[in-house]
Amino acid sequence: MDKICQDTSLSMIKVETFGEKIRTLREENKMPLRKLAALLDLDQSTLSKIERSERKANAEMIERLAKIFKVDKKELQVSFVSDLVAYNLLEEEYGKEILQIMNQFIKELATK
């Protein structure tokens, strides 16, 4: 995924999957996959699949990852939930239309 996204309310942000986020944090901290897998009580192959977005992570990982990498839990939570929404919309026949309506709905709610 790893793209740049522009939104009128946000500055340029790097968009990456939750798995890519985990890999980035792990590599920035020079942590081997096997060590992070052990800290998360996961099999190394499972963590590798999560990093490649071949398997979904679970919400319980967020708190542990925030502590391990000393990052804001919010950053991880936003990435995790964004993945859930994106992959759910991809499975919908009218995903683009749903997203457009959601965007308008959110704008309307923000003005109230």
C-alpha cells in the first residue's frame, strides 16, 4: 500500500497498513522478527504474515506494541482500525459508494 494521501483537514500523510506499520517500527528499532514475535507471544511466521498483510492482527497487539516501541497508542489504534475499515469496504460490492457517503456523513456530523 505505502502511498501518500492528501486530505483537506490533514497535511500530507504516509498511508501504510497496520502490518507495514509494525514492520517499520521493528526495523527502525533494529529488532529481529523473532524477538518481536516472542515479545508478542506469536509464532515468527504469523508475525511475518501480519507484516505482509496476509493475516490480520488483533486489537490486543496495540497496547503491547505501544509499550515495546514507546509510541503513542493512538497512532497504532488509528492504523489498526483504518485497516479494518479499508478491508471491509474492499469486500463490499459498492465499497467506493459507501466510502463517499460515509465521508459526506462525517462532514455533516462535524458541522453540528
